[in-house]
Amino acid sequence: MNNKILVLVCAVILILAAFVSAFVFINPQEESSLTITSNATLYDGDNCTVKLTDENGLGIANKTVNVTLTNENGSKSNFEYITGGDGLISFNITGIGNYSIGCVFDGDRDYKSTNVTQNVSVIDNVVQDGNNGFKDTSNQKSSSSQSNYYEDDHLSCEQLKAKYPEMSDGELFERFGERGDNGIMYNGKHVWEDRGDGRTYSGHPI
């Protein structure tokens, strides 16, 4: 009798193992991958973007990605994001310094887990030179144009072009900058910013 019970138990175990093996074979977990797609150097306030893809490089939507942001003092901040239709998540990093970004997808019944870590430097969004720190608009003008800069500062781009028809757009920009609502513009890019202290500072295009 004991032998019959033992044989029956073994048979049940074998049947269950066969079912589990068949399920895994029919529904295998697909490989996944996380990639930090933004630059390793960001300006203060820029977004960091991360993409979750399958083994064919296609974005995986509606999956949870856990993000740990560690600053240079070792302080950690944890966040949870859901990937969009293209597999992307995006988050803002504020504060100048060096950070370690760790992203983890824990996996599910369809995809295997994956993770990625990258160091990121966040820098100020103004340009500095090697001598006296922030560049202002006077650094971009020839000495012969200093008085004209202040004299013509109130003129719009169109008025400057009318006053100096012999100058190209590039020459006008080098000498005066192109006026815009939020500072001085060049080819639609924000190049100079008025901070209300009597100086204008150069910044990266946005």
C-alpha cells in the first residue's frame, strides 16, 4: 500500500512539473532594457529621460519604473513613474551638483527585470568665462559699439535693421542682440536673460 501511495505522489509531482514547464515554454518572459536617454550633463532644471524597451528595442508602456536619485552628499530621493506609450519616463532635476541616477524595473509575467545606473552632472544655465565669471552683453560687442549699445538698447530688432541696413543679421546680433519678450533672442533661441540687476547674462538656447 505504501508503495502505491509513493508512486501516486511521484506521478502527481511529475504531472505538475510538466504543466509548469509547458506554461513557461508557452509564456516565456521577454528580455527588457532600461536606458537613460538624456545627456550625462544637464542644465539646472532640465529633465532626465529614461526609456524601457523590449528585446526588439520597442518601448514598453504602462510599466512601473522606480528611480533613486542620490546627490553628492549621499542623500537619496526615491520616485515611482509609469512609462508612457513610447516607454519613456521623464523627471526634473533641480540643484547644481553631481548625482547618481538608479532606475529599476522589477519585471512582471511578461518581461524580465532590468536596471540602469548613471552619473549625471547638473550645471548652471549661464555661460561663464575663465576670467570674470558671468559674461554680459558687453563682452559680445566690439569697443566701437559700446556707446551705440546703450543708445540703441531701446530699439526693436526691426528698428535696428532699418537703422543699420548695411549689417547682416549675424552682425546685428553680435553687436546688439535680437530683442525678444523674455530677453534677447537670436534665431528664435533664448540667448540673453535680463535679471533686473542692470546686467544681462548669457545662457544656453532653449
